[in-house]
Amino acid sequence: MTDFILPHALPSAFDGRANVKLLSLDCFDTLLWRDSHAPIDIFGALPGMTVLQRQWAESRARTAALVQHRHKEVTIEQIYREVYPNARKAEIHAAVAHELDAEARHCFAFQPTVALIREAKRRGIGVIIVSDTYLDPKQLRGLIARAAGAEVAGMIDRVFCSSTYHKSKSEGLYADVLKALKCAPETILHIGDNFKADVDGVAKFGVQTLHLKQFSETTEQRLRLESSISGLLHARLPETIAAQQPHRATLALGEPRIEDAAEALGFSVMGPIFHAYERWLQQEAAALQAERGGTVHWLFMMRDGLLPMRMHQVAQPDQPSHAVEISRFTAVAASLTDAEAIERYVQFDIGSTPEKIAHQLLLPKHEAALLLNGLPKDRSRLVTFLAETRKPQRVKQIIKAGRGFADRLIAHVRRTVDPQPGDTLMLVDLGYNGSVQNAIDSLLRDRLGVHVAGRYLLLREQFLTGCDKKGLISEADYDGHTLEAFATNVAVLEQICTAAQGSTVDFEPDGTPIRKANSIKGRQSATRERIQEGTLRFEREQAAARLRGTPLDEMPLWRHAAAAVLGRLMYLPLKHELAVLAEFEHDINEGVDDTVALFDPEIARRGLRQRGLFYMKGSERMFLPAELNGEGMPVKLALLTQKRFGMPFKYADFVDSSVSLPLIVADGVNASTGNVTATPTHDGYYLAAIPIGDCRFSVGVQFGQLFDWVQVESAVFMPVERFLSELQRPGADEIQAKPSLEGMTQVAPHLFHCADEFSFMMVPPPPRADDRPMMLALVFRPIARREIASAETVRQPSPVHAPGVR
């Protein structure tokens, strides 16, 4: 017979065991579960001490018991005498009460275990608790009553604690249990989550045992990583339990029954996030109703609002919900109703191309084509285009088109929800800036006589608009750097939540949305649907996992858990999760057909080798941590901590060694020799930044003086200003070099053998385009150093660096 049981199978534990007369249960993580990742996390809620102080005190108490009494079992009172060695008895009693209160608040009964207890009572089987704990039986029974309720506590016949018998289960506690019970061991079934204690420590007495396997190794790793992320996000919160994980019980109950990887991603990751979001939205809607009266209409902003809307429909099936198709493009278009609004848009979106700006300004296609074709091809192109858009006749044309667009958008809202004056439109969206609300807030208020309230999963405003905006994860609980760390990778969330339809680009006069064709692959849509179904499954099943005996406002727990789950997905994604998301593309939702791959590991690998960790600081990528998968935990943690704390690192901060690379520099008439300092990047590679002026110099790289074998990753030319920029765009403004070899032989892709110390690689400059100073960025990795090269040459670079390079 199997010696383990999965959580969802607990109610059927008696099947095939007709001779069982007594059910024996471990307490913690079997009957009582906690809202935290680990038992010690509860200590964070204790007043007047740190988690470490509480741990140290328990360790000292157990050491004292071992020395004095030759056992390590202690009582909670003994622990607190070590915390407060000079305290009075009443103070010790109060400290113990504080811990029991914290446990009662943050423990709950695992529903499948309660179902098993009820089944035992139905069959006339007795129930006992056998626990390794510093609590005594009275304290533990009282905790069960407070955490699980009086009904559950009332079904437990006896409680046995290791602190009473001075021995744990693995040290033979069950011998004393059997002596007290006076029953045949083979008629007892004991279940617990600790294999060593609950199986090895009990089965040797002839008792039937089952190991409760809470989680798979994959789930344990994910929860461990979430705990680590939570530590970075919530480390300074006073008297708050760390690593809050109220979703652990639901995962234990549901995950083993899910085989599809996409559905599992939805259940285990998206489920906790969007359950938290839905609970918060319900609280916000109730608060708006109480404050403002009227009707609060839930408007889910398509396309990214699809999953939140589906979650709400599962959680509150009788409550109306409305899908409104107002994209960023349509919102901005409807806001272009005066010259000031046009100017604000142009200033805010100055980084876009003239083509995109012309489209957003609603210029007719034929006029836009004529205007764009007549623009100069040099750097003045955008400036000339903007000057054209400011001409009075053009501004008048844009305003007329914008006002017509606003009429159609209002018709769309009326068609969807038909609010009455005094009602509240609660705009539900992922966030993170509330750009759509910024554009249409005043339009909706003025034309419909309503209050507009944006309620976002993530809110990180770029400027303080004064609009009614709140977020589940927002500046109310997190600082600006933390919010920016989330916002940087929000694309992965958007693609999971979005609807399988094209972006809305306009409306018919009656408000019917006009959408562009859906450019996302059907396979991606099918995967996304399975992820969303898993998310909804979490919502359906979460209530069946927990039974609380003491009422608790769970919202703070779920808020912090959602942040940790989201942060973990964004910065420490697991390999099997990336396999699900591997083919996802991101639609930028600006009314054009642009889609980009959600992540591309090859780009990140190249960026790291070319620029090192500095590449991560300024890289514009959709989901950079996913691209770093395979580069090791230190790289991803470096990215996370830099983003989380806004660390002002520069490229030079990552350099702690160098190679002095000998060069020949020639301009066709004269040649000279020198050295350039090559600095380490990543994975053993070095970067040599070699100035070539305005493309006048050829460079001979004398690899042979230093190496027998060398790997050359890349050799590209780029403007010096681009190289020194903190904002890195891999591949931008780069020209591939075309080197020739002298005494060097290429034996494999990127791998070269140098015949002797005179071997070198000659790199001619690219054709001159303008007067901008250029440079050669050479990335190489030493494979075998040449023995004749002195240590001084290799390890102690010349103090003379190439001019113009930092």
C-alpha cells in the first residue's frame, strides 16, 4: 500500500483500511496551515522583537535543555525566558499570549483534513493530534479552536505534544502515545507532512502511516522563490508576517490534478494575483458606492481587461460587468479636441516616428502620405513634421476629427453601459500609468455627468493627474523604484490577460467598435485561453481549501502575496513557464500593426557578452528576465535589486579586472602601435572599445601576442555617443566589421588559432557617413593564453588608454 497521500485525496484516506479505529494527525501543515511560507515568518508579527531574536532564543532554550536535561524539547515559556531574561512572570505570560494571538490570526484549518476528521467521526473512528511543538496540550487545543473553530476542536479526542513528553516523534514520542492510548498500533492511521517525523518516527511502532505530500518539488521551488522576492519587497514592514502566502493551501489542493502546463501556469501564478485583484476591486466598489451613491458600473477595459472581467464573472456571477473597447489609440484620438490637447500629445509622444504621430493625429491617409513623402531624410525630419502639424489649418483639421472621434467614443460607452448622471464608472485595467483614463477622464465626466474611478492592478503614475486612481499594487504600499520594477516587465502580464482580437481603432456612429485585424497567432491565443482557464479554476477552488475559526481581513495578505507572485514571475521565471510563453508576441496597441517577440534569449546573451551587466540597466526589452534564463541566478538577482532599489550603477562599477590588448592603428599613410584596455563583460568575455575617429583608421588587433586560442564573439562599429549611452538598444546604429586574418586561422565559428606571437586580425573602417566619431567594439574571450606573454602584459594593463574611450 502507498505510504504517501496527496492533499486532495485526504478525505478518502480510509479507503482500503477497514481495520482503522483511530485517526492520528500531525497538527501544523497537516491540520493547521499558516498564511506564511515558513513557520518562522509568523515571528515577524510579534511586537518588540525581530524574527532572528525569536529564533536565537529558541535555539538557546533547546541548547540549555540538552545540557541540563539531555533532551531538546522546550516549552514556549522557556523560549521567552531566553528572549527576555530579566522579565517578570507577567511579562513572559504577555509575550506568550502575543505569539499565540499571532498564530491564531494567521493559522487556518486545511479543509481536506477537516473533511477527513468528519469522515472519521461518521465512521465512529476516534481522532487525536500528535505534534512536535513547544506548546502544551491546552495551548495547542486552544489554538486549534481559535484557528479552525470550536466544531473542529470539539472533534479531537486527545492532544499529545512533544514538549510534554520531552521527546519528538523521531525520538520515540509515539511509544508514550501508545502507552497512554492502550490500543493496538495496527489499528491507528497516522498522517503528517514530515516524512522523518511522521513516517520514519511512527511506523517503527507498527502504526499505519501516510506521508502528506503538500507540494511537488517544482511548487516548492516556486514558493521558495516567491518568499525570496517577498523579502526584497516587504522587508521593512513592521509587525507583519514575512512571505505571506495565503494561496499555499489552494495550490496544494489543486495543482496535482492539473497536467497541462499552460493551465498550471494560470492556476498557480495568475490565480493568486487575480484573486487578490478581484477581492480588492470588490472592496473598492463598495467604498465608492458608500461614498458617492448612484450605481457603480464595472467597466473592464479591453483588451487587457478580459481576464479580470472573466475572474469577476466567476467570483460574482450575479453582478453586471461591462467590456468597453477603448484602446490607448482611441482614447488619445478622442482627446484631441483643442490645440492644447494636440500639443500635449505631441510633447508626450515625441519619441515616436512621424508615421505613428500622423496616424494618431487622425490625418487622412492621402494627406499623411503627401506630408511624409515631402519630409527631409536627415535628422531634421521629425522637427519639420512637427512644424507642419502646428500650422493653423492643420490644427483645425485635427480638432474637427478629434471631436467627431469623441462623439463616437461616447456613443460606445452609452451603448455598452448607459450610465445615469451621478453614477460612477469604475475603469478596471491592468495599469500601469492609467494613460487611457488620463485622456478621457474629463470627456466622460463632462459628457455623461459621471464620476470616473480608475482601479488598476498596478499603478505607477508618471505624473500626478489628480484623477481618481488607485491600484492593488501602488504607491500606497510600495515606493517608486519598486513600482517601476514591476512596470518594466508588464508586457508578460498583458499578453496573458488580453482578448484574442485586434485593437480597437475607431467606432461606428452608433458606438460599435471597429477593430484592426488580429495579428496574434492562433496558437498563442489557444495557449492564452488555457492559461486563463487555469486562473478561473483557482478562483472556483480557492474557498474550498481554507477554514478560518477567527475572522481576518485577508486583503493585506493577498495584496502582498500578489506582489510577490508577480515579482517572481517577472524576475525569476521558471524554465517550464517560459516554455509556455515562448511563442508569445506583444501587440503594442497603438492602432498600428507592430508586434514584437515577448522575449528573445539570443539578444540578451549577445548584450551581456558585449556590455556585461551594464547592458541590463539600460536595455529596452519587453521581458528581459526571461531572456536571461540560463545565465544564472546572480544575473537575474542583480537586475532585480538594481531595479528594486534604483541603484545608480555605471559601467565602470562592474569592472574589477582587465586585459591590455596590443593594437596597430593605421590610416593608410602612417601606422602606430599601442594598447587599449579591454574590460570583462560576462561569461569570460572582454570588451575592447577602440576609437577610429570619423572612420579614418584601420585597426590591427594583435591577439597573437597574448593568446594561442581566442574566441571572437563580435566586432561592430558604432557612434561613440551610442556606445556611451545608458539606454542600450541591441543592434541599433551598428555596422558589422569585415576583418581579415594574418597568421590566424578560424577553426570553428568564432574560434581562432594564433600561429605565433605575430598573428593579428586587421579590421578596416566602414565607409564614412558623417563627421560623428566612431569606434570599434570588439568582444572576445581568451581560451588559451600564450606562455611567452608576461604576466605583467596580461594582468597589468598600460595606464595609457585609447583617447576618447572611458
